[in-house]
Amino acid sequence: MYDLIIRNGTVIDGSGDASRCADVAVKGGLIAEVGSKLGAAHREIDAAGRLVMPGWVDIHTHYDGQAIWDSELAPSSWHGATTAVFGNCGVGFAPVRRDDVPYLINLMEGVEDIPGTVLNEGLDFNWESFPEYLDQLAATSRTMDIGAQVPHAALRFYVMGKRGADHTETPTPAEAETMGRLLEEALNAGALGFSTSRTTKHRAADGSPTPSLSAGDPELHALAKAMRRAGRGVMQVNSDFGPGEFETLRSAAEVAGRPLSVLLLQSDKEPELWRETLGQIHSARKAGLTVTGQVGSRGIGLLMGLETSMHPFAARAAWQEVADLNPVERVKRLRSDSDLRRRLIHEPPVRNDMIAQMIEAALPKTFRLAEPLDYEPTPESGLVAQAAQRGIAPLQLALEWMLENDGKGMLLYPFENYAEGSLDVVREMLLDEATVCGLSDGGAHVGLICDASSPTTLLTHWGRDRQRGPGLPMELLVKKQTRDTALTYGLNDRGLISPGLRADLNIVDFDRLRVRLPEVVYDLPAGGKRVLQRAEGYDHTFVAGVETFSGGAATGERPGRLIRSGSL
């Protein structure tokens, strides 16, 4: 007798093949059979009118800290993720010496917008080596499986000390060898890969560039040789892809003999650069290398509200009068004090730093985010255009929109993947055979972004709701977020509804499926805030055959475990 049979559902199995009506039987945490008239089970679910799909395999998250204190791993778990890989972009928390903890926290706070107070409160750092960190992760069960990568910044700082963050310094041959030895040790202990950041966007909270930014060929090749010796792991890279950069990474991947996976997105500053990078990916693939581009499902956008880390009034003197008020008192003051509103709208900023400049530049591409959520708004619906139509200042309208919903109103500024004012570029990326889904950033940018909801947007926007151009086949979308992402990291046991593979499953009411409005909550350690988005339409989520979510609510079951390379 089976443990579970899901009957009468429309199965989209993750292979890219056409959907079909079929029953799915589960036994011992694995898919036992897919077909019809499968016999009896201890539990049966009638999935008539529902989609039955593999659980999402999310390979680009930043739960390095949150996975220590939080077994639910929201919001990714709310959106059907059953596997999460973190340690991306070269940042993380191992290896580390106790005296170096403040530096790694400062770096994570700056690069991934996770408050230092939260990390100081939530992490005890009772590990030093990366294998010890893995053991700490393995000690807790969760709603989903997790996997970790070795972050270049932490590794470099551990070996070189403060010199590791000094870009006038290079590691000695002995230091490079030590980095390689530690990486090999971590991979043999179960790390899923090695990640590095080579983008100027990544800076510590004190403004200093991430340590791995200027790592040269000798250092990269020493690490690549370690990956070759271990015979394990993916090399994950976030880069600006300036002249010669892809060649540098390709050379390292050739030395490693391991897969290379790079972030692929459109920058407003160089809107055609991604095409050049994609061409280089295809060239490398033709030469026999395993290379993928990680792409998103929507524009990468900052969320701006009265409680977020960034918004149009943050650089204005009048804002300081309400900045430290609790949200209720702040809204009350803003609504009652007309002079305060006048000064917020009309007085110039008192700062002219990078953030202030970014906010000013954002206004022409800022939109109101309201239900039903529209992640592909037209230029005519933007803040500046709408303010001009009403004959008022853009900042006046921005304040009106932010005061909506009892002061919970949100603005969206899509600063990447939206240079032409549509998502046509994202569609082109998703259609390419060399890409996989991989820009959700779950657990990161907690005061600015909540792209952990992007797998849900992937289905709803591209598979059902798009109005400004053609959508995409559901079978392709599911494959991009399940089997393709699983295979990118060598997770051959999941991402596909097929006998013998893991019973990680989502049962979805597609007619009801949607992303809810983002909201700011204060549930992190030390009362830290984060932006969260819930979903509707996930009827059931199973991890290894155990139901973790039912009707969008956690069941309390924690079947998720640490995945170690070499154990699959």
C-alpha cells in the first residue's frame, strides 16, 4: 500500500513534456508510480482541477544566517520552494574566527541588506571551519532541504586576515594554497559549490568593496584546482562582466573542470551587455563547458514604503522628525501635519550620497504596487506620468500612494531587467536553453526586496496573466524552476515527478494562484524588520512525501535536511 496517492491532477512533471492527467503515488518519501488505477494508499488527495508539479528548487538564496535560527525559511517556503541553496555571491559565515565575526556581519549587512543587529542576535558563531558550519546546519530539521556553498569573501578573509579586504594586496602562493586546501576540505564535507562576487555593487556596510572583487587569475586558479581535486561543486559568480571578465571566469572553470553558473540580468547602464554575456555562455557550452546563466522571472525592483530601508523621503531633513516613530504614530503625524508634508515634498534633500542620488533617479521609473499586482506596468502608469496628469509634484503623489492601506502602500522601482519599460527581455532570457531560474535572493535584501516570491510570479505572469506580449508554456516554466535548477547543482534526485525520485511536490489551484502585496513585519531576531510576500493557491506542499504546507499554512512538519555533495 502506498503512503499517498494524488489522484486526477494535471501533472506538469518538470521534464518539459506536455502536461497530462495522471495519478501520483508516493511511498517512503519517493515517487513510486505515475499513471492511473494505482491502487490504495493510506492517504488520498483528489487533485481534480489542480496542477501537480515538483517542488521548486531555488538555487539562489541567502539563508546563510536565517537557516540557523528559522526552521520554516519563509518566505521561500510559502511559495512552494522545497530545496534552497545559499552561500551565493561570495558572502557567508564560514570559515570564520571569532575576532572576524564583526567583519563578516558588516559585509553581509552591506551586500545583502540583512541588519547587523539581527545577525548578532540570531547567530552564536559556535563554529570556525566550513565543515563545522555544515554540521551546525545539519543539526536542525526544516520545512525544506538546504544546501550551502563556500563563500569566497569569508574564505579569503579567514586566510589573509585584514589584507583579504585590501584590494592592493594579493595572496601569497602559500595563502592561495591554503585557500584551496580549505575549499577542498569543505567540498569533501558536503559543500555544494564555491561562490564569488566580482561586482562593484557589492559593498560592506562601511562602503568598502567585497574582498573577492579584485581576485586575480593565480588565486582563482588555486581555488579551481581545489574543485578539480575534490571533483565536486559548482562555481557560482556574480559579476559586472567588464572587458575580459568572462574569459577570466571561463579559464577558471576550465581549470576546475566543474560547472560555472553566472547571474544574467539587464542593467540600465549597459542594457545590451547581457546579450554579449549570453553569447559567451553559448560559446563556452559549444566548447564543452557546463555553463548556465541564472535569470529572474520579473524586473528586479526596490520596494519603497514608509517602513522600508529606502524611499523617496529618506534624504530629506523633515523625514528625521518621524523616522524614529512607530509606524502607527508616523502615519498619524504625516496625515495631520500639513507643514511636515509640504517640507517633505518641496524641500531639497540634505544628502547627496549614492542612495540619495539613486532615489532621485528612480522617480521616473517608479510605480504604485497595488492589487492585483502588476510587475509589468506601462510607462504611462508611472509616478511621474501620473503626477503630471494630475498637475501635482511627483513626491506629493508618492506620499499619497505610500499612505494608502493605513500607511502600508508600496512603490516599485524596477532598476534591472526593465530598461525598455517591459519584460520582453526577461521572456527572451527565459526562452534560452542556457538559462535557469536563479535570482530570487530569498533571505536577503530584507528591507528592500522580496523576490523570493518570484517562482509564483513565474507561473502566474508568464503562464496566465501577461497582457503586454506573449506568455510562455507552463511546461517550460516549471522545468526552468525544477529539473533545470536541480541538475545545475547536481541534485539528480529531485525536480522531476518520476518513479524513484524524491516526492517533493506542489499541488496548486492555478485559478487562485497569486502573489499578495508585500508587507513589512518585525519578526527577525532583535525585532529586525523584513519585507514579506505571501501567496495564495498553494493547496499542498510536500517534502520527501511529508506535507509541510496545507492551504498556505505550515503543518509543523520539518522533513527538510542538509544536502551534502557526494551523498546523492
